[in-house]
Amino acid sequence: MSTAEAFPADAEPARPGPSSGSSGSSGSSGSSGSPGDPSSEPSAGASVDPATGPGLLDVLGVAAVLLDAEGRIALWSPQAEELFGYTADDALGRYAAELLVDEEHLGVVLSLFEKVMAGGGPWAGAFPVRHKDGSTRPTEFRNMRLEDREGSLYALGIASDQATLRRVERDLALSMRLVAQSPIGLAVLDPELRYVLVNPALERINGLPATRHIGRRVHEALPRLDAASIEAAMREVLATGRPQLDRFITGRTPADPDRDHAWSISLYRLDDPAGRPLGVAVSVVDVTEQHKTSMAVALARQRLALIADASVRIGTTLDLWVTARELGEVAVPQLADLATIDVLDAILTGDHPPGAPTDETVRFRALAVKAARSTPATRAADPVGSIARYDATRVVTQCVQSARPVLVAHVTADEMGSVARDATAATLLVEAGLHSYLAVPLIARGEVIGAMGLQRTDNPLPFDQDDVLLASELAARAAVCIDNARWYQKQRHAALTLQRHLLPHHPTPTPGLEIAYRYQPAAAAGEVGGDWFDVIPLPDDKTALVVGDVMGSGINAAATMGQLRTAARTLAELDLDPAAVLTRLDHTTTGLGHTMATCVIAVYDPHRNQCRIATAGHLPPVRTSPGRPPELLDLPTGAPLGVGGVPFEATALDLGVGDQLVLYTDGLVETRDEDIDVRMHVLTALLDDPGRPLEETCDLLLDELRQPDDRDDVALLIARTRPVSETPRE
């Protein structure tokens, strides 16, 4: 057969292909090596992967056919059998045209074969090949001339099913276009974690061309990212094959070197068809704006939570100092690293005109200082309780005079003097790292009562307008609580002043009695004012002992108490029986309006060693005698004063020398969490030593029975009998 018979005539025109390189075009020997040639074996230093499995060539089903110069089939690969259906026995030694080509295609193919064998270069194209089953298969061919050591020429044909090849080409083209045009940053790194592919989107995200990525690792290409954690995650993905999705990272890239960005990255391993790892694929999405939005939402929630927390934590008491301290504890460290709360001294003294202060200098009293940690800035603040006078150059003065917040977002060296109280404090603030300051007025009921100063030393962010709004909200809520505490404190002071003025200061020594007494106001300002006691000298060396409790509290209760004490003293001095005194006192109380009170009156005659006692709804006195246990006196209770029309009854009681009567108001024994019978038992148990000095007994009862937060005041009166001759003279 001639060379013209080797290929069919009616084939597609030749067209260049990916494999139409220089191999075999010159016809030089050794360009590809022949089968079994040692030169075709890999060198000793080459990397050989012995793993087996389907690869790209297997997917394509590439077949190899070798023709001699006459067009006879000299070599036939197993893939050729799969592609064309002919076994090696069917094909070897036969002319290719006879086996594979229809007559109608011979004309075109013969000329192409002659051109290849004449050294005219390789040919690539497609033409229909006759299959063993009689059908025609479109096949993609790559043909080239080979020459062995003896100068013999051969034609090598590499073939693949055209439909399979077109599908792979489409998939590859689609993949590359998707990678190139994807708005998501995509990269592939090899098993050594070096970039081998970077798409344009990632070039834009990182601000680096692909050439600045390829061959480099993450920390080499992007040193301002947390490359160590990223590469550790990549190694884990390579080792386990488990993808890691939506990892959140932040940092800076050359695309925007002066601003932090946030990215969501996903990592997954790339495997070949045999399951061997080719590297790690990375997808990168810039989520900076979403991150800012989520941060803003989180910050808004945090601010709302802080305001809600302030509503619960500020104003738990009516103590001015405690309320100021609570404000500082809410502001630090959520809003500031250090907070100071100062109130205008004129507000506390009551010596101030309405509205904001207009004087050139303003006097402040420091109520609280709260710091997140021990810092020189704490020593720079005014000590709690101290008074400081600041002129109009100080930020805090400007704040209260304008009744508006004053923000110094970035405190410079020149501005430090307007923040600090003096040069020494300014040095301490510089040492502490103060860089941002905010002063917010405390305004209650339209009146400026003080200021809250906020400092940032550890927090690197300066105060902004959002912080101003938050601080103003906190200050507004706290100012009302502080002002309430101030008014209650003022009311408490007025009630106490009136109460102490109306109570006896130094009762006159009376014949046959040793007297001790205590008055202790309630912890709460509004509960002061209703309890009293009195020791009234009577004719014939007799003495009237009175303890009473006006229901109610505050200044009104104190004023009512003064009226009843005066009436009781006047009636007792008429030397009336205690029951008669209570009857007339009940009439007086009824005339005062909606007023009620309890009272106990005991009149002691030292010459007869007898005491007559009457009560009006009051707790029973306790009697102690040497050698006998203390006892609660069993007396007719009577109705409280002010009920009206209820008779009172006096009881005679013989007392020996050394006997004691303990008269008290309910604030001594009543509590919210214990039964009154239990408390009365505790009271009598504490009085088991009738020989104890009376002053010590008073202190013991108050120490053991009173709590720091008791909301009722206490009047306590203890009388011990003694011979008339031992009564001291004035």
C-alpha cells in the first residue's frame, strides 16, 4: 500500500491545536524516544508518584496508534481498542486506511499523511473513523512524524472521542471563566501552601497582581494578616479533607493599607480523580460593611443593655454617696476607664440660685471616683468628700455653666490643664495615658446639680457623639436619683433636727430612779420623726416615764410628736393617774385630725416603791429584778391614741430596789423577716443581767436588735430603782 492509502481523503482541514508544538516537526531523532528506550525513563532525581487512579488522560480515553512509513499499523494501544473496537490482533500489520477510513475520505487524508511524513509539521484535526461495529465515530486526532535511530520514519496518531474532548474543553473553559469572572475572590494553593492560582477578584481584594501571589505563601504575600492561623487551618483541611466554611478574619491588605477590613473565607481541599490532594482552594468575600453593621447593632444592643442596667443599679438607696458611686460603677468600664461624679456644693448647702451657675468659679464636692483598674488617673481625681473650686477655663466648669456636654475627643498636651485640677494632676493624667475626655452635666428637674467626668486611658477609641448621647442618658437618669437622695437627705436632716430639738436633752435627775435613754433615727430619710420619750418630775418626788410613737414619718410626724409630748408633759404635771392622762391625750390626738399614736406612761412613787402603768396600744414594758428572769408585763393593751372613746386602765406594780423598767418603741423589735414573738424573746434574753450598767444595756440592745437598714426610728428608756437617799443632786 502507498503512503497515500494511510489516511482517508475526505477529512476536515487541518487546524492548530494545543498539542501542535515543535515535537517531531523537524524530524530529528530522539525527540520523543521509542518504546523501551532508556532515555525515556525518568531520571534518578525526578519526583515519581506511584499512586494509581483515573487521571485526565483516562477521562479523555486517549488512544495511541503508530503507523510505519507504508501506513501499516505498527503499535495499537488498549485505549485504541476501547475507542475503535478493534483488538491488537485485528489491527497490527494492517493498513490504517483499510481498517479505519471510508473510501470517500481518502483523498484529503492522503495528502495530509504525505505532508506529515515529508516533514511538513504535525497535523491536528477531526474526521470520522469507522468503528468495528460498522458505525462512524467523530474522532479528534493529533498526528506527528517520528524517527528512530536507524532513520526509519513513523506516524504517531493520538486520538480521543470528539464528544468527550469537547465536553472536557467546555467544562474547562467554563471553570476558567467562572474563576476569572467571579466577584468572589478565589485562589488555589499547592500542598506546600503556595499560591498557584489567583483570580482577578482576589487581586482586587488583596491589592496585589497574581504575579505577586504565585509561588508565595500567605504570610509572604500578605504580612498584615493573621497568616499563622490561616495557614494552620489550611493544613488541617489538607490533612482531614474536611472543609472549613465562613471563617471570619480581619486585617489590612495593600488594597487599603490604612483601614481594617473583614473577610469571610472558606477552605476546601482539591483532589484529583484518584482522591489525591492537589492543594487547597480558598474563597474570599469582603464582609467589611456587614461587619460594621453587625458591630453597630451589637454596640446599640450593648448601649441599650447599659441603660437598662443603669435603671436597675442606680438609685437603689436614698443615700447621696451610694447613688453617685452606683453611677460610676455603671459607667466603668463599659463607657469609660475612669469616672468622677461631682455635685455643686451650693446644691448641698442650699445656698444657690435656680438654674446653672454663672459665677466665674464653681465649687464642686467630689461624691465618687470609679476606675477600671489602679491607675495614676485615680490619684489625679479629687478625693471623695473634698471640695474643689474651678474657674471658667476648666472643662467641668464650662459643662455646668452651659448645661451641655463638653467633649474633648483628643486631649492634647495644651488641653491637659483644662481637664486636670492642677499641674501635678496633669502629670499623673499624662502618665495614665489620658487621651479622650467627656464632661456631662447632671440635670434634675431642669436644674444643674453637678457633672460626671469620663476619661479614656486604656480604651484606644476616643469618645464620639454616640458616647455623648449614651453618657447624657445615664447622667439624666442618675441625676434624678442623686437629686432625690439630696432632697431626702435634706428632709432627714430637717426631721432629725426637729426631732432632737423636741426630745429632752438631759432629763432632770429624779428621786429614787437611775435613768438611761437613747434615740436612734431610721436609716431611711422618710422614716424619721415619730418616736419620743420623756422623763417628767412630779410632786412628792414622783416621776412620770413616757414613751410614744406617732404613726407616720417625716417632718409632719415630728411636729405631731412635739404636740403630743407637750400635751403629755402638761397633763402628767397635773399629777393625774396615767389612765386619766391617756384619756385626755386621746382627746387631744383626735383633735389633730388623721393622727394615731401609741403610748405607755409609768408613774413611779419612790416613797411607796410603787409604779402605776397604763398603755395605749403600745408594746409592753420589760421588768427585770435581781435573781429573777426578765418578764414582759401583762398589762391591758388599750387602743392607740386617736381612736377615741376607748377607756384606758392603769395597773399598779410594786418595785424593789434594783428593779428595772425597759420602755421602748416598736422599731427596736419589729422586723420584716422575723416573728414579733421571736424578737420579744431575744429582747428579754438580752436583759438577763439586771446589774449591768444602764448605758451598756442601751448600747447592747441597739447593737444586737437593730440593723443598718432599719426603716423605723427607736426611742428607748430604761429606769432602775434605788433608794431615795442615793439620788444625785443637780
